[in-house]
Amino acid sequence: MRILITGATGLIGSHVARRITRAGHAVVGVARSPSWARERYPDIEWVEGDFRSDTTAAQWRPRLKEIDAVVNCAGVLQDGGGDNLQDVHVNGAAALFAACEELGVQRVVQISAAGADENAPTEFMRSKAEGDQRLMARQLEWVILRPAFVIGRGVYGGTALIRGLAGFPFVTPVADGSQAIQTVDISDLAETVAFCLGPRAPHHQVLTLAHPERLTLEQVVRQTRRWLGFGERATRPVAKPVAELAYRVGDLLGHLGWRSPMRTTARQQLADGVVGDPSHWIAVTGIRPLSFQDWLQRSPSTVQDRWHARLYFLKPVVIAALSLVWIFSGLVALGPGFGVAVEQLRHAGFGPGTAQNLTVVTGLIDVGLGLAILNSRWLKPAAIGMAVTSVFYLLAATVLAPELWLDPLGPIVKIVGLIVLPLVALALAESR
């Protein structure tokens, strides 16, 4: 069969695509940027699509030509940074389902979430439930899968945060830690999707995917730390005001395009627990889900896992530090240090007007780069710009004022760090 997968570049979607391909099906992935997707997953056919803008059946019909089944893996945590829950989970998805009904693409598998309910406390769960209802209302052979906390070798969102907490230096901070969590191995999830596309596929079923064992968040973090090889360490509770501040900052960063799992929606989801009854899923599919402990034993950690855990919280620190240095440097040059900067340029041989203009231009460039790197969409060009500008400053200073190399405060030597640090930010830019 030819199967269309939305959200195919995501954590779940990419695993589902790989499993379906192994089963001998042809996969057509939907991505906001097909060129980006082809670079990372070259064995898949890609088409452009975006639930945020494609909210009519007419927009989806061309993508469904010669398609036999659809798997919807698209999802976002909360509004902000261009993401919109209503568009992604409801309007765009409903348009896709309507197009499927019109063209006779009968089989649709929907990836929802454990706890999705119209009366849920978060908009995430309410929108997921509404999207599920839109699918149920269609004359289609639908199956809705509601996974609990998804675990796998690759991590994103909440799973990445767990590893980051486990790799946190000196202490292992956990907000509360008593929240109930049930996990599901991403391979079991992908296997379920493959089952739902096979000859014994159930129809008009809602299945909750989870291992029956209930763990606490603290247990998950501690077991992850042991798995990473970081040794035993007691967790330290995070004060509620501090945790609340972190979630609010996460919300703010969401508007800058950073899809942090530390947002108020995640706080509420954890407070309610990530749990469900998997008995119907197990009975229908015959799958024996892998427990969290069994997954850890079957998947020994690697140096890459330890790097990721240790760098998880260092990434925002690097970006914040770069922003602070460049903005502060530019503001000083444009403000209290303007006269000194102009005098240094005049000492290097520039005329008064040229020295003043150069000081203004370079100051504005510094402030602009410092602001740009705070937005996720501009991180890469801003980091490249910082590195290139720093090289220019280094070469210019070497030519115009070589004596600064011998300055005991090392103003020229320190530029080397300003060349390297943006490259570190560039290497950490991708989150999945």
C-alpha cells in the first residue's frame, strides 16, 4: 500500500514510517519543509503540507491521489511560536479526514494521547479529543491510538527533559516527582500502527497504549540516571515558585519558537498523571508491551546519550550567554563607551566621521546578532554571523592594533572564544 503519514519528521512519525517501510509499504511523508525532510530521510517520498494553513479538504485532496491509508502523527504541545493547537489537532486534521472520506481513502490511524478528553484540564488534551471526535464522525475505517509517555532511543520533548534532568550536574532536580507515569516503547507504538494497517486491523476502536506498570516521575529520572552510567544520586525537590517560574519562562520561549517541554501545559499534564488502561490494546493486538526497566536493559546507553544528557541544559545557557555578551557589547559601544571606541579607531588611523560611523554600525550589528539568536528561527544565521563577525574583528584588530595581542587583559585573545562559542550553539541547534 501507499501510506500518507503526517508529522513524519517527528519522533513518533519517523519511527512509524520506518516500521511501515520494513513491512513493504510505500510511505509518502508530509512535511512543512520537504527539502529538509529529504536530507534526513532520503528513502521516503515527501510532499509539502502544514495543518496550520491547510484547513480545507480541497487542499488535501491532491496529496491523497493513489493513497491507500493515512496515519496522522502530527501534534503540538501548546500555542506559541507559530504553533496552534486548534489548527493542528482539529481544523487541519478534520480537513484531511474529510478529504479521505471524499476520495474513498478508508483506513485512517490517528495518533492521539492518553487522557484526551473534552473535559480535560488542558487545551492540549481537549483539542486532541476534539480531533478524535472529528475522525469518529466520518464514514471511515478509523483507529485512534492514545499512547502514554513514549520512550525510545531517540528523544524529544518530555523524554529529552528526563535525560536532561538525569544528567544535571551536582544535583538531580525534580519538581514534585510523585506524578504517575506509564510508559510505552516507541517500537510497540510503531508495531501497533503496522498492525492497524494489516489484514487483522481493528475498526472504530480507541486503544490506550501503555505498559501496565505505574511509575513516579522521580523513579523514571533515577532509573534513567543509572542507565546513563552517572551513578546513584538522591533527587532534590524544586521549590514550587522556582518550578512555576521555569514553566512561565518556557511559555515565553515558546513564542520565540523554542518548543521547550517545560511549559505550563506539561506541568498540568504531569500533575494529572500520564496514565491509562492498556488492557483493550493488549487484547486486540496481542502485543506484550515492554516495560520501562526492560527497555533500559535492552538498550544500553552510549556516549552519545551521555553527551545529550549533559548538554541538554547547557544549550540554553550557551545561547543566553552569547545573547548577553553581544547585546551588552553593542549597547556599551553605542552608549557609555562610544567615545572610547571612537578614540581607538582614530588611533588606528580613521578620521573622526568614519570612526563614529564604524562605531555605530558595529554596535548595531552586535545588538542585532544578540537579539536574533534568541529566536529559534534565526539561531543558525545569527550563530554564523557571530562567528564571521568575530573573525572580522580579530583580523581588523590584528592589522590596525597588533599591540593589543600583548595586552595583559587579552582583549584580542578572548575573541577566539567568541568565534568558537557560536559554533557550539550551531552544533546544538537541532532538537530532533
